[in-house]
Amino acid sequence: MNRTIAVLPVVLTELLFASHAVASDPDFNMYRWKEDYAYLADKDARDWYDQFKYTPLGTESHVSFGGSVRQRLNMYENDRFGLQGVDDGHVLLNRIYLHSDWYIANQLRAFVELGAHQADGNELRPGPFDKSSGDITQAFVDLKFDAAQLRLGRQEMKLGSTRLVGVRNGPNVRRSFDGLRLDTNINDVDLRLFALNEVEVEEDGFDNDANDDEALWGAYTTWNFDVTQADIYYLGLYRGGAGYTQGTANETRHSVGTRVFGEKNAWDWNYEFIYQFGEFGAADISAWTAASITGYSFKNTAWKPRLALSANIASGDDDPNDDDLGTFNPLYPNLAYFEEASILAPQNFINVEPEVTLHPSDKLSISTDWNFFWRLNDNDAVYVRGLNALPGTAGVTGSFVAHVPSISVDYQLNRHITLDISYSHFFAQEVIHNAGGEDIDYIKTEVNWTF
């Protein structure tokens, strides 16, 4: 049955879309609400698929339909270094999204998306964001004014390079928020204001609601210069019952940060610096992080190789027994922060990662990297996915956590279908060994069908 599910998108695509000319069509966006098919209004002869993507509703209105099907298999040997219960096995994830996008008279837009998520495992249990039999994943309205847009409702949101706010695409259920955001531009500076609550994931149908024990608010600006761009932002977070090595308490945390990014000639760069302050129960928060990636692309060379080096660091807590908390909080990051296995979280760590990406053809890319992880503060724990402290690691001797070679192969079969496979091996080092953990093996296979 699983094999049938995996090949079904390929068969359907060949049957349904073989006659559709796609050479001039834009690529699908990971964030489907960013797509705009208004360009089809000027196409003289629209076939049935174009009409599916663009159906006029009068002279100034139209509706578009779309969706995606994904099947992903995660296979672990010794998940989370064997320090958190059952650690060997696989989890099969199946996800279906369907959406409609309504544009009314250039002033009003409504986007509605439904999702169904199934997950099955053998010894390993699906994660907390893998099962939701059916729910409204997005449902928002955009109100457009002269120089601003107000978005109200359930929505996905990414900020910058998603180090602090991303959609959590690896697990079955992507992250969404309930609330509002305002986008505008003032003197060529992009400004986004927002107040949101993350949507909790429940297994039964149509029961996912906003989490009243958490809140996210802030202001995010992007400044455009000749060669580079810069983000300057403030993010506020309230999280009830947050957990660190120091304990569990209500947390109010403020993050101020800046990101400088851009590309010129063959170079690209992305540097980000964040400071955090606030209260964790009766403790004061003082935490920080610095992240960087610098790349160089050989655009006129066979296979167009790109070489990159990433270097990152985030604070930990030097004394879990005092009245201060120094552990950095990455808020709502993509769980695959370092690699697809989603083992380690970006807290209390030092990380260096050289990477090489090759493009043997326009449809095929091959990436390989080698991640090196150290713990910054020995008194704090190693943190893993879910932003949880890894049992047994707080206070053990040593700094070197692991080094992880990975390889990923991505193949674009056609406009609608992508095939991905990746492998990682975690070589456990002194911190993990001293806590009683061992090496990890991880394999991911994934098929995506987008329409």
C-alpha cells in the first residue's frame, strides 16, 4: 500500500499534466500563499489546468486552486543518541493540502487551506506535530490599502532566514498562527507588525486551536541598500511552562536582532546577531546568539559547485542554580535547523559546518556537509528537537557533542514532482558518551507532488 501511495503522484501527473505546457510557468513556492496566477489573465488560450489555476470572477476578480501531496519516511537507529526511550525504527508521514485563493476587486483577498496528516511507525512513535486527521491549516483575509496590507486569521509566517520563526516543514503539520499582521513600506523600508498565537496540533479532526499559553508579537523591518540588505527587528514571546535545565516556569522573553545578507558576483552572505532579555519565573534572562554563512558559487564551471562555511554560536546557562537564565531560546525555528534528522536544537552550542553543493543538471542537486557541534557551557544541557534538554547531559564533563557528515540528493522530476533522499551519521563524542549515549544513523526519503 505504501508503495502505491508513493508512485500515485507520478502516475497522476503524467496522466493529467502531460499535455500542459509548463516552460513559461513559474516554480511553485514553498509558501503557497505567495503564488499569484494573475498573469494567466493575459494568456489567449488557457487549457483546463490554467483555468484551474485562474478562473475569472468578473472583470477584476479571480480564484485559484491548488494543493500538494507529500510522503516522507524517516528511519532512525538510536534516535536522540538513545537517551530518550525507544530509539530504533521508522515513521511514515503522509500529508495532503488543498487550498483556494480568492482575489476580489484588487482590495480583498481570502486564502483557505485544508490539511490531512497521517503518521505510522513501528517501534518509533510519531512526533507531536505529525498527526492531525483533518483541519484548517490556514484561513486568512488580506485587506489592501494604498501602501499597506492587513492580514487577519490563521496564517503561516516566516521571518528572515527562519532562525527564529519558520513553518516547521519537516514534520507533517506545518506551523501556523492565529492573529494579525500589518505589512507596509515607509521610505523604502519594509515594515511588518504582528501579534500571533501558535496553533496547537491535535489528532482529531478540526480541533486545532490557538494556544492561549503562548503569544508572539513584534516588529520586523528590512532595509535595502545597493549591494546588501539588512533586517532590524524586535520579537516578544510569552510561553507558559517553558522548560530548561534550570527548571520549568512562565517565560517572557524579548529578542532584538539584526541580519545582514546579500550576494554579489559569485559571493553570498548571511550574518545574524540576536540578544535576548526578560524574565523566567523569578530569574532574569540574558542570552544571545550569532550565526553566519558565507558561500561562493562557481557559476561558469561544470556542475556549478557552491562552497559554503557556516559558523554559529548560542549561549547556555552557566549556573542552573542561580537567579539568572542564560540559555538562548530560538522561539519557533524550523526543526531541521542543522540537518534533516532534526536531532539538535540551536541552544547552548558552537557549530561549524563546511558544505559543498553540486548541480549535475538543472533537475539534480547534490549537497554534502559535515557539522561539528560543541556545547558552549558545560553546566547546561545539550538541547534537542522540541527545545528540550537531552536527559543526562546537564553537568556531565566535556564539550564536544558530535560531528555529523550528511549527504542529500534532490531531483526535480518535472514541475510538479520532487524526489529527495538524505543520510546522516552522528558520531557521538565525549558529552554524549559521558551521558551514556551512542552514535545515530538517519535516512530520509521524500516524494512531493505539487499542483
